[in-house]
Amino acid sequence: MITTMNGFLLDENSGEFEDNGRKISFHNARFYDTDAKKLVKVTIPEPHNALPEPQVNCVVVLKVNAGEKFCKLVFDSYEL
């Protein structure tokens, strides 16, 4: 499922850590939804590098990965 929101990029973070001998890497970003006036945390997929400039209003396109217990938002693209 795909959803969109009006908002802007606040910040992003990435890194790696080791858990029980497994190397786990992550890349996340926080967006501000200007319609709902809420912070939204999204996952950035691995080969993706095209994020909008911080504090620039745009339409953010997100994929919704719905699991049995949790839903995860994954960044897809943006439009100015």
C-alpha cells in the first residue's frame, strides 16, 4: 500500500550495531507532517540516496509495510 503526506525532512540517522553476533544496519529519517502536525519516523531502503533537502516542503510518498503486529513506513520518493 502507498500513502502520501505533505511535509518536510527534519533529520536522518544511520549506523550499524552487533546483536548476538549479527551485524544490523539501519537508516531512518524523521519527517514532519504539516497536515496532521506530527512527527513521522520512516525507514530508508538500502540503495536509496535521494532524500529531499531538510526543511523544504514537499509531498512525501511512503510505502506501508503492514505486518501481523506492526506497520512500518518506508520512504519511496518525494515531489516538490
